[in-house]
Amino acid sequence: MKIAVVGAGYVGLSNALLLAQHNEVWVHDLSEVRVRELNSKRSPIDDEDAASFLSERDLSIFATNVDSEAYLGADFVLVATPTNYDADTMQFDTSSVESVVSRVLEINPEATIVIRSTVPVGFTKNLNSRFGYQNGLHESEIIFCPEFLREGQALHDNLYPSRIVIGGGSEKGRSFAELLSQGSLLENPEVIYTSPCEAEAIKLFSNTYLAMRVAYFNELDTYAQVHGLDSKQIIAGVCADSRIGDYYNNPSFGYGGYCLPKDTKQLLANYRDVPQNLIRAIVDSNTTRKDYVADSIINLRPRVVGIYRLTMKVGAGNFRSSAIQGIMKRVKARGIEVIVYEPLMEGDQFFNSSVEKNLATFKSQADVILANRVTSDLHDVLDKVYSRDLFGKDA
């Protein structure tokens, strides 16, 4: 089959590589750099598995800036464009998804569209109605297929999926599930068929549960710090219970990144007319944790606070909504000078704070170094480091 993938980010590229093992895949992306890198068999994202796949596998994958080149003649078009949370409307901004769907139908009205972007519950149903699928104007409905991918391990999570969820039980939906299963390295990956609304809810509730675990262990850590207890011992004892498990339990400055902040807020917005306490508490807990950490730093009375990495995880390239930025803003608001060490940044300023490219200079200038995760780079200045990283792991 010919398959088009819209977007060469983590979701789009990992899907493209998975499907290009057995199909002709065209990736449409607006970035000329990403298109050039992909056509040169280089990964435009920081993912070791993706880089190896491109260089070592015989894949039928092409990239283009021209949407018609990708969409025309495609059996499936996967939409993997970002949907950011809009605080004013208290909803995801889905305009990029809607724009792509409209454009695909102009160029190739017979294509089956698969949305892999995260959207509000009910979005795909409304989109089907809006574009006439439920009135028989097109061959099949728009399908929603949520992704469950980790940054830096997106291809691995596609090759070894925890489950495949198909929001649309038509023949085309089952055909797409077969394509994903064919590309998987698992013998029989679990496939779950639902309506689009249930599939959208699965995505939001899954990420909100993970955010809840982060918030829970962060609040445990706050309690232990306030009362002079050993957080590490408490967490180890709690997580020895197999019903709880030893994952997503390493204290941090709060949850952040591409998905958890926006997905929890979107789920809360979906609860507008539904009684709830817990979902609101998860969102509020993340703010409270950042307030507590910032106050802890301020109480040390530093002259200069160093921010060691803006990224959420070790080896990641994502700054978006990282919790450490929230701490940084709170500290700066108290008139304390802040400097940043982030080798992935090109400029010399980040929100009016100096970006120091030399690690040794950064360490010498900072009185306190704030690190969400502690790496070997900081082992010579641990007396300056403030971190809640107890287990040396991302989650």
C-alpha cells in the first residue's frame, strides 16, 4: 500500500518507519531540514532506534514538502500533527488536524484518514459528521488510533506496542490494525476495537493516570522532606507491593513534556459537566509541587541559581512544558539571578536569562544548581546540586 504520514516528529516518524518495512510510505513535513535528513537516511529526531532503522534497514520511505505528492494515491493518511492545549478556550487547539483532513479530502477523497494526534473526547465523531462520512459521502469513517510512545523510544514502543487501539471498527479500521501488527516485532500484539470516543478517552485517561503517579510520589516526597523522613526508603517500601509496582515513582520537579500537562488539562475540560475531584487534584498538585520546590530553593538564599538542562529526561531533546521551567520562573520572580546550561540551545538567552555553553563556567558561577535529573556531569559539584532524583531514572 501507499501510506502518507503527516509530520516527521516523534509520532509521525516512528509510525512511518514501522509501516515502511512492508509498504511505500511518504512523509509530508513543512521543515526542509527534516525532509532533507529523512531522504538522506538520517533521523530528524533524537531516537537511536530510528537512526539505526534508517541506516540499516531496507525501507521504502520518502519525504516531501509537497502535500499532494504524499497524499495523492495514498490508501491511508496518518495525521500526526501537534495539538497544544489552549488555556483561553480550555481545549486542545485542533486546527492543524482539521486543516490537514480538509486538505487530504481535496486531494484524495478516497483515502482513509487515521488521526494519531491527541484530541478531545468526541472530536473524531464530530469530524466524521462535519466532513460527511456519516452521510455516505465517503467510503469509510475517519479513524482515531491513539499512540502510547515515550520520547526517545518512540520507534521501540511502536515495534513492541503495549496495545493497539483502533477507534473505528470498520473494515478499514481492521485493515489498519493489521498493518500495525505486521510491522510490530511482537508475535500477537493486543488489538482493542472501540468507537472513536472510547479510543480518545483511553488516551487521555492513560496519560492522566501516569501524571497521577508522578504527582502522588512527588507529594510523598514533599511530606517526607517536611517531616525529615527518608523518601527513598518510604518509596521503596511502598513499591515493593506488586499491586503498586516500581515505576513512575522517582520524585521530580513535576510532570511535564509533550503529553502529560496538556492531556490532564484536556481531560479536566472534558469533565466540565461531570462530578469529579481527583482529576482537578492531579492538575493542581503539579502546580503545588513546583511552588514547594521553588520555595525550597529561595530559602537557601542563593545569589545565582543554575538551571542544569531544560529537557525533561536524560537524552531527550524536548523543552516543552518541562517542570524545571516553572521553578525557574518562580525563582526569577523573587529577584534571584538565573543562568541556564542547555547545550541544545542555539541562542545565548532563555526568557531573559543567560545561557552558558561552557559547563565548567556554569558550575563555577552558580551557588545552587537545580537539576531535575542528576548525571555524571554534576558529580564533582554535588554539594551545590538541588535535586529530588532519588533513583537515577527518568520515571
